[in-house]
Amino acid sequence: MTKLQELHDRCGQSPWLDNLRRDWLRDGTLARYVERGIRGVTSNPSIFQKAMTAGTAYDEQLRSLVTGGASTEDAYWTMAIDDIRSALGVLRPVFDASDGNDGFVSL
């Protein structure tokens, strides 16, 4: 049992990760955090800004959105919502096992 799992099982606390990044969704990092006991994820515009400007994980989608006429704000929300949906997929087993008490993504 990990310390995060112990925190939940023994103390009733639900540890959340305060970060959401597309590369973590793609390479399994978020899934490994969930396996270790993370029960939810939170993000905010500054976290997404940092993720979107580091590396190339968002470049292809951003290029497509802008080429298609999306505004900067619309492109941001499209990419953020895509990441949130993907993270919810990773967290779905937590949601199901907790009868809907955990397994959320907050923005």
C-alpha cells in the first residue's frame, strides 16, 4: 500500500494532483499517479498555460485549430477540455469504485 492509498484508507482523505499535462496523459504518468493513490486532478489556466507552452504536445492541435479559424480563447478551451476528458477516462475506475465520491477533474 502506498502512502497515498494509506492516506485515503486510514484517514479518509482523497489526495488530488494539482497538475494536468497532455504528455502525462499520453505517456501514462497520470495513470501511474492514479495507481499510486491519486483520486482526482485539479488544474487552472496558469497550469494549462505552462503545460501548453512546454514541449510540443499541443502544437499539432493548436495549429489545426488556428488554421481552422479558432480564436486564441476558443483554442485554449478546446485543448483544455480535451485534456480534462482524457483525464476523466483515466480516473473513471476511481469514480466507479468510490460510487462517485472521487475520480473528478476540477478546473
